[in-house]
Amino acid sequence: MPDDARHELPEGGKARRVYLLLRDAIASGAHGPGALLPGEHAMTDTYQVSRVTVRRALDALERDGLIDRRAGSGTRVLAAPATAAMSADMSTLIPQLVSMGQHSARLLSFSYDTPPDRIAREMGIAPGARVQMAVRVRLVDGAPFSHLTTFVPEDIAANYSEADLAGTPLYQLLERSGVVVAAAHQSVSATLAGPEVADALGVATGTALMSLNRIVRDDDQRVVEYLSALYRPDRFKLEMSLSRVGKGSARHWEPVVGDRGAEGAP
């Protein structure tokens, strides 16, 4: 299966659920290359669905190049197609994201406008104030792995052009504009890909994505960037190293700050 092939989810919510469960089991190694999957009848019992639903899920897995189905021989797992994946340690995430910025990106849109009300409130800007809004897709080895929407106050963004943003990481442009980044707050969640994002990332509409929102402040506590990032979970993951600390009932887990335990992290 080509690396940039689009995953087509099977029709029907139940078939999609079975497909995603089996795909994740294959990706995690629970069903390794060469393993024989349970028969269709067994799957109907396991997942409490009809054989038609199981077949739709298996058809999609076969289109993805993850399984080989042969009459009389059953369904075998194939080696998962090799894809380049980014990995980042949560404890050193900002420096790593700067490094990720060195990867190529495709600028999809660049404009000045008033942001959505929620974004304006979180940025602490006056009603009607304009920001520079940009949408980019970041690539690794030529394949899309993240969809980035950024909002930057107009007076800061005036220091760089659309051409600058198309070829230079935003953090470098902010620093070139005299911004001293001091702190950031971020939240990580999950969402589903809408049609435009799905098309940009090369996935099917409705595909689960990792969602990361970040508010970046300068040393005066002014918000200098709001980032809404969506990641393909098959090409990006967040990791964190933890240590067990404390004594007795107060013993707990704490992040290991500065540990670069994420294998393959840039």
C-alpha cells in the first residue's frame, strides 16, 4: 500500500468499530505479521455483530494492505506498511516542536481577520481586534502528519510575510520579531477529522486525530500565539517519562523533566 494511500473507513458505525479495533490490534503487534485472525464466525461472537459487518471491516483492512484473505486458508496479517512517525517527549515538548518546525510544511491559507470569539477570549484580545491566521500541513518524508492552525496578534505578525511563513518555522519568525517566549499552556485531547482536514492529512473523513491546543505567552504574559494542532496518531505520538517519588501513602508519579526518553524524538 502506498504511504500516501487514503484509508477508507467501511460503511456503518459497527463495521467501523470492528475495523478500528482490528487495525489497532495489528498496529500494536497483538496480531503480528503472519498471524492468523479468528474466523468470521468467531468475530461475530467477539464483537457482537453480523457476518456482513465483519466482512465490511475485513474488506477495509484488505484495501489498506494489512491482511491477506484466501479461501480455505483464512485471513493472515501482513507486515504493516512502513511509515515515518514523529515522537515527542512531553517533558521537553517545546524544544522538540521547534525542531519539528525544521521539517517541510505546506501553507494552505494566510489571512488577517478577527478570530472566533472563543479564541479571542483565550488570547485576551479586544473585541474586533485582528490577528494573522494561517493554516499549514507539516510533512515528514513527504507525508503529512500534522495540520496546524495558528493565530498571532496583528502587530507581531506584521513583522513577517506570507512567503516567510511558507518557508520558516513560526517560532523563528516570532523571535525575529523580538518576541521572547516565556511560557505556554497546552491541552491534549482527541477529535474526528472533518472533510477539509481529512483531505489535507490524507485520511478518511471521521478518522480519529490527536488534538493539541497551545497558548504561548511572552515574558510580559501577553499571548503571542494560539495554536490548534491536529495529528495523525499513526504518524505522531506523545511520550512522558515518569519517576515514582515520595514515601508511604504520599508516594506518587512525577514527570522526569529534561529526560529525552522518546525514541526517535527529533
